[in-house]
Amino acid sequence: MKIVKRLAGLLTASLIAFQGSFVFNASAKTDIKCEVSYSTQYTYLTLTPTDEDNVIRYTVDGSVPTENSRLYKNRLRTKKALTIRVAEFDENGKKVDAKKITLKRKCSKPEAVITKLDEGYEVTLSTETDKAKIYYTLDGTKPGKDSIEYEGPFTVEKGDKVYAVAVKSGWKNSAYFGKTVIGDEKEEAKAIQKEYDELTLEIHEIVNKERKKAGMDELELDEQLCEAASIRAKEIYESYGHSRPDGRSWTTVLKEVGFIHCFAGENIAYTEGSLATPEIVMDKWMNSQGHKDNILNDSGSLIGIGCYKKGDTVYWVQLFGERM
């Protein structure tokens, strides 16, 4: 990837940091917004009222929320299936919206260890979800309960496309794992990097088209910001959010790559399957005010883009910045 170096003068404004996140299946309606995300141990629920002056109250016992029910303050989490009833109240105590939300745990995406044999390759599948079953295919089609059930290591040939899904009763199926057996590790790494570079350039092109429509200057790809964005893309697979897996702020990654900033902003997202394209994720970012504000912000002239693919899920990161 050819990185174009910025020649313009540097800003000296104080630090401004914008943060945005997007989960593809979040509600787009003008009601209580519900964002569900998953980790190995928990299912998380983030709620946003229709008006910032309103409050959300909730119950977990099946009763209808009232003004005296528990006040929603921070993201909720659960280790088991849970039905939550939520209601939004305005400053006069009037209920303006209500929802019933059923949360399920989600199986962890299968992982694969591929070992070269004298003839062919041995594939070992696993998932972190206890007692989950794994089903797989070898032709690149999405597996289900009618597919081959994994019972132990199996042998494949170079070029086979191994797809797998973890399934457990009462849980949501995992995201799909997908991998084409290439054989040579260097060849495989080269193919993956080429795909990431192409996705990065597509995102960059769409960003600048949107800025051009808004009458703004284009953003230039910055090598250090791209390095930081690639690190963050892997991190949001481990722990989705603007805090890094160890709890530190996302901005600490900028210092690690040597990008000393006076302005920085971050957009994150993940999309799956046929929705895992630059066009889809950019469309959703542009239809989310916080993300759009970052993309069309005039405080910086640089952008870094990173992506990380696990199975058919792509984790996306945009970093916006200006050096001191």
C-alpha cells in the first residue's frame, strides 16, 4: 500500500477525541436504541434513550417498569439467557417508549489448527463454549445442523474451504469460521495482507467521496495511523469497545506507534457474511451521527484504516488524527 505523506502545516489545537462504535444489528428506529454485543463470558446490552434528557428504567422479573424501577446507568451484562423489560420516561414522568428484550448467550466462533501432513492437511476445530457442537463444510458453504458434525481431526486438501459454526441449545449460533487451506504460511499471510490492503483502500476512497460531497478536503492515509488501526481491529475482536482489552483508553495505541496527536477520533464496527463489505459498513457509519461527525470532522487531515477478519466477520477501525 502506498501511503501518501501529508505536506500541509500541523495544527496546534488542544486534544479533541471523538469515539464511535457500531454493531450492525442495532436498531435504526426513533425509539430506545438497543445494542447487543458478545464476549466469551457475557452478553452485553447498551441502551440509548430517544432524548438525552429522558431516563430508562428496567426490570428483569417480567414486571412492567415504572418510575420506581431500576435506573439504567451503564451497559448491562448477563452470563445466561435473560428477558429484560425497559421503559423510557421523560422529565415529567411520562412513559414515551417501552420494549421487551430477550438476551441469549452467543457461542464462541470456532477456531482451527491446520497441520501439514505428508499428504494433505489435518484440521482440528475447537470452540470456547462448553458443550457446544461444531458443524462444518468443505466447499465454502455455510454449515448448519444438516452439515457434518465435528467429532475429531479430519484431513483436507489444499484449496478446500473449511467453514464451521458452533451450536448449543438455548444459545445463539456462533459467527461462522471460514478458511481456505492455502498450505504455505508465507503465501497465506501474503494473501490475507493483500485482502486487508484492498479493503483499506476501498474504505479510504468512500470516506473521501463523502467528504467531497460535503465540500471538505480529502483525508490522507497515514502509515502510523494505519498501523494503530490494524492493532485496534484485532483488539476489538478480543473485546469490542473503545477500551483496549487491558482496560486502557484506545488513544494509548497512538503513542505506541509514535503518533503524537493534537486531535484523534475512532470509529469501530463489525459486520458479518454478505454484510462484511466496505460499502455496507460505510453506509451504516454515515447513518450514525457520532460516526458521521468523525468522518466529516475538519479538525484533522489524516486517517488510518484497519480491518481484521475472523471467519466471515470483519472488524473495522477508522482512526482520524492530526500530529502535534
